[in-house]
Amino acid sequence: MDYAVITQDLTRRFGDFTAVDRINLAIPTGQVCGFLGPNGAGKTTAMRMLCGILEPTSGSGQVLGYDIAAQSELLKQHIGYMSQKFSLYDDLTVYENLDFYAGVYSLSGAAKRRRIEEMIELAQLKDRKDQLVSTLSLGFKQRLALGCALVSHPKLVFLDEPTSGVSPASRRAFFNIIQDLAASGTTVIVTTHFMEEAERCHQIAFFFRGKLLASASPDELKKNSLDGTLLELIIPDPLRFIDDLLKMPFVKSCSVHGSSLHVLVKDESCLQPLAAHIGVEPKVITPTLEDVFVALAKGQEREVPV
């Protein structure tokens, strides 16, 4: 298999603080990889190292065959990057923004005009190409920023929380574009907080406190990451039962999901003792990505010495 990204014990420290701690990634070409985790987990720092923007403290990485430390300037010529704050010019039109970025990447003549039109089509902005960016909605600005990041034909594009602050409908439309990109052979790495976006990625890299807890497809993670059987308890005021449940020897973890509790137990033999103790019949359920992340994070917390 051809890999767009490979890292070996990639690490970044800021003084005494370790932002990214010995991560090992392998991302195949033409896939969408979601970096998932809470704020401060190390997602953006890892992405900045893979872009060649930030030099690793230790470890190594190859992106598109380039060494991220020794060949960072060469690497930057082959990637696209879209930051959390879109770098657009409000006093220019949609077309003029794309024209500016195409010029930055040394596109010219007919090739430049053709690529700009392709990006307008990709971003679904044909009816707005002469509109000032300052008058666009956040969702349209988001699509234009993606077009600007892609105008140079990058083989890999980095998207740092691109859907933060936009509507669910805009998020879905944006991810449709991302999936089309991957289908055409472009590798996409996207940081996100949204589980529904992560579900649409080929691969998910779970970050927590600078560590990479798991990296696999959504289905593989849900199938293999939980050591035990996941149960759902629909119960009034679920919060008040958590401490009691966690004292039971066969309960591994417990978390609130709306009006229900998700309880991870040793195996299905625990159903009857749990039902007898709590007075509610538990139901075996398939884990969600949120269940997986909660279990992985709690497992990591148990490993950290107090």
C-alpha cells in the first residue's frame, strides 16, 4: 500500500510541556484521515509538524516522501493548508481571491483561468464568483477557503477544524466535497470535534493529552477498541447512578448519553446481576465513536501515575 504520511515516534515539546508524544501514524494515499480529540490534545501541533511548519523535537516523519524536518520547504510546494481562521481577503471577490492564490503558486495564463473555474465549480460558488467575500456567509467562505487551499493541485491537503462554527447543513456539504477529493486521489487530513464527521473518514486518529490512543477505520475502532460488552440503561436521572455502578467489580466504565447510561462490563454474563442491582433491564448495544473515545481516554488516565 502507498502511504502519504508515515511517522516514527514523532514528538514536540515546548519547554517542559510535551504537546505531541511519540506518535506513529501511517495514512494511505487517497484517504480522509480525521484527527479527533478535545482541545489541547495535540491535533493541531501534529498537523503543523506534518506540514513542515513546526520542527519536531524528536522522532521523524515522511509526508509525500519528503522528510518533514530536512525537506520542509520542498514539502510545502506539494500540500494545501486551510487553517481554523480562513485566510481570505474580504475586500476582494470570490474570483479575485482565487486569482490571488493561484498567482502565489505561480499559475498563469489559460492554466490559471481553468484551475480557478474548477475551484469555483468544486466549491459550488458559480453564482457568487463576482460577490465580495465580506458579504458571504460563513459556510460559503469555508468552501472558498478550501478552493484556495486546493488551487495549486496539492497531493495532500490539511484542514484544521474547517467546519467549526458553521451550520450542520454546511458541515455535511463540506464533507461531501472532501470525500469527492479523496475519491479523485487527494489525501485529506482534517482535525475535528464532531463525531458525525469522524464517521465519514476512512481513518480516525484519536488524540488525548498529546498521545495517539488509536488509529483505524471507524468500524474497526467500534469493533475492536472496547474490552468488554457495552450496555445501555435507560433510567431517570442517570447521573446519580454512576458512582454506585462504578463500585461494581464487573463495571469498567460508565458515561451519560442523554437520558441513558452506557455501561461497559466484562461480558454478557453481567447483564442479570446488573439488572438485579439497578432495577432496569440493560440492553447490549453497538459502541459509538464517542463510546470508544471515552473508553480509550479513561484507559489512558488510569495509566498515568498520580
